[in-house]
Amino acid sequence: MTRITVTVDGVSNTDDVEPRMLLVHYLREVVGKVGTVVGCDTSNCGACTVHLDGRSVKSCNVLAVQADGHEVTTIEGLATNGELHPMQTAFHENHALQCGYCTPGMIMQAVDLLRENPDPSEEEIRVGLEGNLCRCTGYHNIVKAVAAAAGSMSSERSNA
């Protein structure tokens, strides 16, 4: 066992873990953040995407011990003071989900995409989401939601 300390959604967690435990399993089974879903366990689908120190990572591709001393944000940690993150709101308002399984990872990747490129074109959104798969939609409403969130987040930055 290895003792790690990881800040998850603003809360410090110190736990003993098996050195080979994946971050996705640590988040779900130890910390209780079940919004981070297990998809393929091979880093192909992106359903398990979280932010590690502000950057998106596929948590099935990161060991929990690699997150020691770092900060993880999950889909549950995006909302603040009971208010959905603008990306969560945009996904809801633009009907950007069907079964919802890919949604947490898709949202986390989209937030990171807008951090790097606050005003992406449709093509840049599609390229930025390439590592996240959705088997239900044609991606049209997902792209529309990311563009809407970019607009609302841009307006928030302008008004601040």
C-alpha cells in the first residue's frame, strides 16, 4: 500500500492505495465521485476524463499514486455554490446528451478545450473532442453546446 494525498473537488483526501490502482477507480471507489464513469478502461472513449491540475486527463490512464500531491476536479466539482458550470448548463439547454454516459467526460474535455481556445470554430471543437466518444448522438448538439458555452463564458469574462 502507498499513502497518497489528493485534493479532489477542493477537499483533501489522504488514503492508502494499491500502487497499481487507477485514478478512475480511486475517485469512484475510495472518494465516492461516481460521476466519473468507467468506460473502456483503455483510454479510448474519454468517459472518465477529469482535470488534473487544471488539465484534462483520462483517469483510466493515470495511476492514483501519480495524482499524489495534485488537484483533481471531477464533473461534480465543476458546479459552484449550487450553480451549474456554464458548460453543464449549455449541455442541458442544447440537448447535448442522450444516454448521458459520455457526458461527464465530454464536459470535462470541453471545459479544457475552452481554457486553451476560448473562441473555437466548429471544426476546432470537433478536433478538440476527438478523444471522447459518444455512441448515441451525431455530435451535432454536443458541438452546439460547446459553442454556446464559449459564448456565455466569453460574456462572463467581458462583464467581470
